[in-house]
Amino acid sequence: MALPDTGDLAADMRLVLRATVDEFTSPDFEPLFRALSIESLQDPDLQQQIVERIYRPQFEFVATRFRSAQDAGQVRPDVDLAVAFELFMAPLFYRWQSGAHHLTHDHADAVVDLAMRALAP
């Protein structure tokens, strides 16, 4: 589950966000994820299980990668790493959930460009 670490956070996050777009738009994945999202909003116990089993472990990998980017001078040292990751992921979740616009690789790349500017030293 580790995030790629090529030494270039922007390139690595492009890979991650493009893969996320592919999952969210996959006919095999999307219906299941939508159903799980709806159920977790209605069932606090399920939501807590998802947080503990999926999101917390995932964030540990994210924090490791983002700390590496901080050490390399690609991300300001004062940045909250959870918020930094949300800058990348939240726009994809919003677009996927709302259905107001298509979720595309171009959108993912634009999110990466804006987030990197926001996080830059």
C-alpha cells in the first residue's frame, strides 16, 4: 500500500490520482464503492471499521511519503500532512460523488498542480 517514491511528489501523486480516477470510473469498482459509501454514512459502526481498517493504515503510508517530500524540500515543513493529502484526494471524491463533472486524468493532473503550488516552500 505504500505510495510511490520516485523523489518527485508531483509525479508520484499524478500516478496515485490517475489510478484513483481509474478505480472510481471502473464499472467493476464504482457500484460497490458507492454502496459502501452510502452504507457507511448510515451506519456509524461500519464507518468506524472503514476508518480503522482502511483509512488509518493508508494514512500511515501517506504520511511517510509526504515526510519524505518535506525532507526533500518539496513540501513546506509546517504543513499538516493529513490536510495536505486531503488537498489531493478531496476534489476527486467530490467530483465522483456529485457527478457534476466527469472524473478524468486531466482533472487529476490539474488537482496535483494546484495542490503542489499550495504546499510548496
